[in-house]
Amino acid sequence: RIIHLHAIAFLLWLAFFLLQVTFILRKKIALHTRMGKWGVVFSLVMLGVGCAVSIEVAKLGHKGIPGVEFPDAKGFLLLNLSALLVFILLTILGWLNRNNSPAHKRFMLMATAGGLTPPGVARLPFISGSEPAIAIAVLVLVLAGPVYDVVRYQKIHWAYLISFIVITFSLPPVVLAFSGTDLWKETAELFMHL
């Protein structure tokens, strides 16, 4: 089933991300760079698998997961697609800034923390079903890097500021507002008939 492929792909991304960080920590820059090219391809595979799963669960009528539920499946579809869009946009920004190490690592961290992690965190057994617990866990993950910057450098790097703007569009309250528009309902209808 596509849902299992989705789970495997997204877990592999987390492993890939940790591997890439390990290469940098061990000063294996050339290996990090070579693997990074495959990371771009892998992120596009994840986009395809993620879109397919998002559409499939919407067709099945899923309105969300405990703690993050929408009035209808179209709202949940928008939440899933917006999280994927955040991931891809921040990954692209990371790739475009691959020669600017401070920006690159921050965009890649935020692509993973802000685009992929929230849906995963919301499914954790001790958090699932509690909207406040989900929000706190996601905030801790998304704010960890910027807080480190403030403590270490007394300022927030511009890549984090751009990331916050992008991530805003995938927050459930923002998605809920957009999901009620006629434009989205018509668009979702098209997706659900693919």
C-alpha cells in the first residue's frame, strides 16, 4: 500500500538527514556534497509519494488525526499538501544555498523540522489527540535552532526568518482558514478525482 511506502520514505529521509549531519561533523564534506545531490532526488520522490498519500486519504474521507482534525477531508488534504510544500520549498532554498553553509544547514533543518516533523509528532502515542501537546512539541522542534542562534550569536539568522514565513502557511489554523474557501474546495475536488 502507498501509505506504507510513504512511512518508509519519510523515515528514510530522517535517517538520510542524520547521516548528512554526521558527514559534516566528521569533516567528510565531499561525501556530504555527493550524497546531497541524491537528497534532492529523494526529496522529489517524497513529494510524489506524499501527494499520492494525501490524495488517497482524502478520497477515503480522512479528516485528520486526533488533535488535528478538520471539518472535512478537503481541509486535511490541504494540511498535508501544505506541509509537503513547506518541506519542498525549504529543501530547494537549502539546495540553492548549498555554497552558503550557515543558510544551507538552517534551511535543511527547517525543511525537516517544520515540514516533515509536525505530522509525525502529532502521531506519537503520548501526544496524539492533544492539540496543546502537539503545538508545544512542534514549537520546541521549530524554535530549537533559532533559540540556539540567539544564545550563541545574539541574533537569528535570516534563513530562519524566511523559514518561519514559509512554515506559517502550514499551521493548522491558517490551513483551516484557507480550506474553507471556494477556490480550495474546487481545487480539492479536482485532486480527489485524479
